[in-house]
Amino acid sequence: MEGAIADILKIATALEERFEVEVERSLRQNTLWNRVLLGIHGVGPKIGSKIAAAGPRARFKNRDHFVAMSGAHVKEGRAAHRETGKLLLRDPLLWDAILQFMRRLHMNKSVWGEMYLRKKTEYLAREGWSKLRIDRAARRFTGTHLLRYIWREWKNIE
């Protein structure tokens, strides 16, 4: 039994490595990756491939629609939530990409990491906000600005 599990894990690891090679090969041919995403500190092939897979820019009505489809948008100063009885429209790959990026912000030594820390410091002055709320709000703020930057640069290369 244990040998079978080890064999399955070896196969899964080999498949994952092969998949990563194929993703990187495909990314090299992607204009969004080459001209925008590759230059963003903290966006590697795993995150970049999910953003690039979101489809053509024309799929989104505008910048705010692009940000909303990631799930990082803010509504009335708070994280947007699905209203009861309504469908939550969110692109799962874009959502996953922005979550991965936001989880690593505290380690990011770039303009995005600095933006996160600056916003977190600003939110610390607010009364009644828990540390968790402050952290999430600062991450969401930074993620939203990253997506707006990507949108602007994406628009410029088309």
C-alpha cells in the first residue's frame, strides 16, 4: 500500500514538472506575459499563466470589470460579496492568481510590497479594525492596484 502511494506521488510530481515546462513554453509566446507580467516582481509563471489565461482583454468591459472578475474589488469600502440569490461572477483563474499574489505581499520587496506596507500602516490608525481586517484590506488594496496597472499596460500594448 505504501509503495503504491509513493509510486503515485512520483508520477504526479513528474506530471507537474512536465506541466510547468509546457506552461513556461506557452508563456514565452504570450504578449501580455512578455511585455507586462514578466516585469512585475512577485508574478512568476504560475501567477502569470493564470492572468494570461483570463482571455483577451476585449472579454472585459473595462478596467473595473477586470478587477471585479478577480474578486479583489471593493464595494462601499469593504470586500464585495455576493448578494443573496445572485450569482457570483468571478473568473476562477484570475481569482486564484490574485490570491496567490496577495498571500506573498509581505515578502515582496518591490513597489507592490511597499504599497501593501504603507497601506497597512495607514489602516492601523483606524479604530475598531482588527489586525486581520487591516491585513486583508491592505492586501486587497494592493491587489486591486496591481490589476489596474496590468489593465493599463495591457491596453497600451494592444
